[in-house]
Amino acid sequence: MGKKIVFLLASFFFVWVANGQNTIIKGIVTDSITGERLPYVSLKFEGTTIGAATDGDGNFSFSTPTIDKILEISYLGYDKKQMKVIPGKTNDLKIQLVPNGIMLNEVVVRPQKEKYSKKENPAVTFVRQVIALRESNDPHNHDYFQYDRYEKMVFAMNEYEPKPKKNGKSGKFDFLADFVDTLDIGTTILPVSEKEKVETVYYRKDPKSKKHIVKGNKSSGVDEIFSRDGIQQVLSEVFREVDIFQNDIPLFLQRFVSPLSTIGPNYYKYYLMDTLNVNGQKCVDLGFVPFNSETFGFTGHLYVTLDSTYFVQKAILNVPKDINLNFVSRMTIEQIFERTSDSTRIIKKDDISVNFKLSEKTKGMYARRLNVYSNQSFEEPNAEQAQIFKSSAPVIISKDAYRQPDDFWISNRPGEAIKKNPNSVEKLMVKLRSVPVFYVTEKVVTTLVSGYIPTNKDPAMNKFEFGPMNSTISGSAIEGARFRVGGTTTPALNKNWFFDGYMAYGTRDEKLKYNVLVEYSFNERKEYRKEFPINSIRLEYMYDINKLGQQYMYTSKDNVLLSIRRQKDTRATYLRQAELTYSYEQYNGLAYNAIVRNRREYATEYAVFDRINADGTISDVKHYNMTELELKLRYGKNEKFYQTRNSRVPITFDALIFNFSHVMAKKNLLGSSYDYHRTDIGIQKRFWFSAFGYIDIITKAGKVWSKVPYPLLILPNANLSYTIQPEAYTNMNAMEFISDEYISWDLTYYMNGNLLNRLPLIKKLKAREVFCFRGLWGHLTEKNNPKNGGDGLYLFPKGSYTLGKAPYMEASVGVENIFKFLRVDYVWRLNYRNHPDIQTKGIRCTMRLSF
């Protein structure tokens, strides 16, 4: 049992619970002549909409409250069959269907894939009509739209069976049996995480605005080791609200092609399966499967009214068995729609259930996310309600949202969300934490996830934390072994004042380094000092090594994994710096930073400052001083990230990001050694190509306007490690190129297996292709070129060059999703290959868990 709990905490996946005394129907459907398994066969009880469909291998399994009806099995191209089932029991059926052409609209349509044709296919004609009218009944066509939404998300251990007692002795986890629940299909589960939210959503068409008023929010479970807001952001992106009326459906951080996409007829095969009544409306059962089952598409059914409106009453979506999707062994989406008096479409239920498995040998986790919608209205909000559109925050959390009493949840919880087992996850967590082995395991995993060690067992009393632990030991050619200890205060000490810092020591250079930070937040912080939105003033003082041309974007310079390098990283100086920073972020995506900085940079034997004097002689400079003012502007509306104590990890890169900065200094003002002006701009965006993957584009440009020595010029980021680092050049040496104006680009195309999925044997590996092309155009003006004998400039270090007319370029071809977590790239340096001591090609890797 202890191993199961450790597995539970090490993975992010969990599961849901349902209710009722049920009849369980499961089995397989085959062709009576060939024995071939028949996919997507419709099974339903006569005169009802209760039923299911077989999967891609002809299997089916569903349950229903006890019902005494005939089970009808129908499939286009086969005779319809009827069978009796035993109410209240488990019925294991082996169904054989007899082939026989079926006439529909006087056209014979057979589902054999080798004969499928889009031309003159009534199913394709039918779905084109549905697609053409999908926007005509969109509720967002109204000037205003509001509704209530109840959301429940539950994760559980799947197919859970309590461990039998050994020799009649009690076990540490015997109490888990009291929390076991049963799904409608008869599967036993152990719920380990539960989240509920009640909100009212207000939409305004012009000017466009959408606001969420959260009235209640509660959560409990093993995922409490993560940031509450952070895990909510992740889950909101993984389990996005599904809109089948868009071309693409974002889900599991991927993009699935909707069955109602404008490219649907080129991506899916459609079948007119049957006619039946859905909520009193006569509907066509429109089945669909993707042409290539490995790609990001669905199988399922749309139930469309048989009238001129082609209104979708219900949708059932599944993922194909062979889909190139990690960890998901089964998924079902059920959506139910209603039509208002003016024919507007409103969704009533959006229900997703998923089986997660890290490997086929595990039972995995089961998850369900249920959304129930009610009280839809298109009336203009009253004066009080209209005030919410003046708020800049897209989500407004009511004061008592996290403290709602049980009566609130009882009155707002719909019937579909009521558990069969009344024991709550909150009670389960209390019992689990009373077991020492679980308590210790949870604390260890919490430290591994956060990188920090708390100083108090009670989170509410934990005022200081040591860390980050992955920076405790590292090394470099200059410092030798580097040992670092640091920590940070938490909101438990003070919600506005924060203190952060570290001390580090190198065994080779025998120097003590340090960093001290004091920050005052004008907004009270809930978990971390850097949580969004920031409105703070910060004072920081540091003395540390400065690795020239090695400024990594998302990784600490002390990360132990960066200690293994392809060459010695001796291009470094020592830097003493004081900064006063004001930061302000807005909900509309704008962020501002104003920084006053004083710094002194010291030369080393590896990065000497040999100054050219007016008479042409060379003098050794020990250091230079700068007092600068820097202004930064950033725009990134709708960014999604996971907030940690000291950084933000992007969840998606879908948002358009724009950066602008300008640094200025005046010679002799507050000790500055030089006049200095530098401007940088940058843009990045992810572009999705529906079924064909996506591309990440990052472009930057900048210019140093002043005459300054090389440490103040533009030094491109070089990646000396064997890992893949964003926005760094893999086969470039540190300080290999120096310029005072540049344009750079970084293009990465993720094909999501579109090529490898077509290779008969390779596709079983579910590998995915990655192509990269990055480059740098740079130029050094005459005033900053020490070869021209510029007075006051420093000679370039040996091995540093200027770029010619051609930009520096490198390209890579990679394969990701190896063993579901590994990415390996082979990188080529395309030009400037004649420089000494360079690497023209090489292999780089990184670990990346994704669906």
C-alpha cells in the first residue's frame, strides 16, 4: 500500500465517482461472417437514448439504472439486432451482426473504410450543413449572455481493491476501504482529490468582455503539495471547456480537430447511423472517425435534429485507441444542448471522464471533470451587475468563496455530482497524514516539487523556507565546486514584506558570494511574493560570478544539471550590483518595470579588461562602474503559467508576448564610467496548424547606441551544456560573437507525429518530430570596434569575432516523446565553421512530460 501512495504523490493523475444501483452491459460486437470486430456500433435501449457505442476494437461497456427494456444494436451495413438483458446484473455479451445493405435516403452507405468516399456521400453532405449553420445559433451573438456554472473535478485511483489482511493482522491503511466508491460501470475507485467551484459568468459583446464571479471554491486531496492557484491554472488548461463548434478543441495542452471543423470532411469519415429521439426531438445519429487514428482527432456521435436547423442536441466524443496521446488510455466527452425560444444554442452539461495510465502495467488513475450550466439569460445586466465589467480582473473571487459552509454546497451541487459514498476526501487526508510513512512521503515529495524545505510542519506557521535545493551544489571551471545555501520568507511571516537571499562559496576561487533581497508588495500575497499581479518595490544587493554570454531563460545558473558542459566556461567576471526596482502588472497583460542600478564589474584572468589609451598604449583595468536607469515594458495578455516561489513556468505559449526595454547611463553621473544607451525589443507567439502541429516563433532585435567596451555590448546566449535551452545557441561558444546591433530568430516546429505516424512500425513508438532553425544577424559599428584603435575600448578576448554579412545559423532535427518524456535533438552549425575550438554538430536532450 505504501508503494501505491508514493506512486500517487509522484504522478499528477487521479479519479471520479458516480451513483445508483445499476445494470451493467459489456462485451464485444463482431461481423457474423468474418469475425471482424466492428467499431463504433450503436447500442441503445429501445425507446430511450440510454446506450453507448463500441470503441475502435468493437468493445463496449456501460451501465444504467435498472431498466426493463430491449437492447437494440445497429450499424450501417448490417441488420439491426435486439437482445434482452438481465436487470440489476452484469451482462457480458458477445454480439454478432449480419451484413446487409441499409437504405437511407435511397442511397446505400456502407462503413467499410476501403470503400469510403466523400464524393456524393450523404453523410458528408449532411455534416456540411451542420457546419454551415454552427454560428447561427451561437449564444455569443447576443449583446449580453450570463449563466451559472457548477464545476466538479475528482481524481481517484482506478480499479482499487483494498489490500487483504496478512494473517488477520490490521494494516496501516485498512481505513482506505471506508473511502472506496463504485462507478456506474462497476469499477471500484479510491477518490484522492476533489475540487468544486460555483461561479456566475457575464458576457458582453461590445466592447467584448467576459467576467467570472467565483462564489464558492473548495479543494482537498493529495495535490495540496502544489500551489493552489498554480494547479488550478494547470487543470483549467488541461481540462478546457470543450466547444465542438470551433475548428480546434484545446484539450490536454494539445489541439484536437473538431468533428464540426471546416476541415472536418477532409479529416474525418462520417456515417449516418440511425434515427432516434433525443429529449423529444427526432435526431440523426451522425457517427465519425478520423482517417488516421494516430492523429489528434475524436471518434464519436453527434445527434442532430431532422429539420432545417440542423441543431446538435447531444455530442459524444472519444479518443481513438491508437491516438498519439500520452497517459490517456480512455476518454469520453458528453455534451447536452438545449434550444431556446429564439433557436439559440445553450449548453447544459459538459462532462469529461478520463483513464490515465503511466504504463500499460498499471491500473492508473481515473478523472472526471463535470460542468453543469443553469440560469442562462440574454437580458442586459442590471446596474449593479454591470459594474463588474469595470473591473480589470477577468476572475473576481468573492470574499467568502473559500469559506462557504456545507449548506451552500448542498444547495448548489447538482444531482450528477452527488457521491455515493458520503465519506469526503478531506476526512481521507486527515487519516492518511496520521500514518507516519505517508506523512514523511508527502513532505519529501513537497520538497522535490517546490525545491524548498519548510521550517514548520504547519503551512500556516511556516514563515521561512530553505532553498532552492537544486542549486545547493554546482560547479564551474572558475569556481570549482560551488556550495550554496539560501532561503526565503513566506506570507505566514508577513503578507507584504519579503526577504530572500543566499550565500555561495567556490572551492577553487575561494570567494564568498551573496545576494540579499528585500521586497514590499502593495498587494497582500497569498502564497508567493511573485504571484500575479505584482505591484511592488524591491531592493537587491549582490556579489557573484557573472558568466558572460550565458544568461539562461528558464533555468538557474546554479542548476546542478548545467555543471556538465561541452567545454570550460571560463568567460566570466565578478559583479557587485545594487538594484532598486518598481514592478507593476495589470490584468490586461501590460507590465512595467523601472530599475535604478549601480554595478561594478571586475576583470578576471579569463576576461581581462585591456583598455586602449588615446596614445595607442594598452593599460590593464581592474573594474568599471555603471549607474543605470532601465525601463521595461511587457505585454502578454492571457498568459498561462504555473507560479513557483521565484519563477513562472509557462503552461502554454499561445499568448502573444511583446517585450521592450531601454537602458541609459550618463558618464560621471553617480560614478558611471561611460555614456550608455541600449534598446531591445522582442516578440514571441505559438501558431497552431490544427491537425498539423504548431510552431513557436521568437524574434528579437536590439542596438547599443553608445561607444562602450565589450562587456556592455551584445553577447549572444551560448548553451555550453548538453541540455536543450530555449533562446540559446547550441553550437556557439560563449562570447564567440560580439556586436552592437542584432536581429535574432528562433523557430521550432512541433509536428506531433504527423510524419512518423504514417510509418507502419515506427508509429507504434508514438514518437513526434521537432524541427528547429535559429539564427543571429549581427553587426559591429566602427565606433565600437577595438581594431580601429578606439580610445577607451577594451581589446576583445581571444576567440571573439564579429559577424560577417551572413548571419550565424544552426538547425536541428529531433524526436520527442521517447519513452513519453525524453526529447533528443541532433544540431548542426550551418556556417562560421572554420573558427577554432568550436563544435559543428552535436546531440542535445531534455526531459519534457506532455500529453
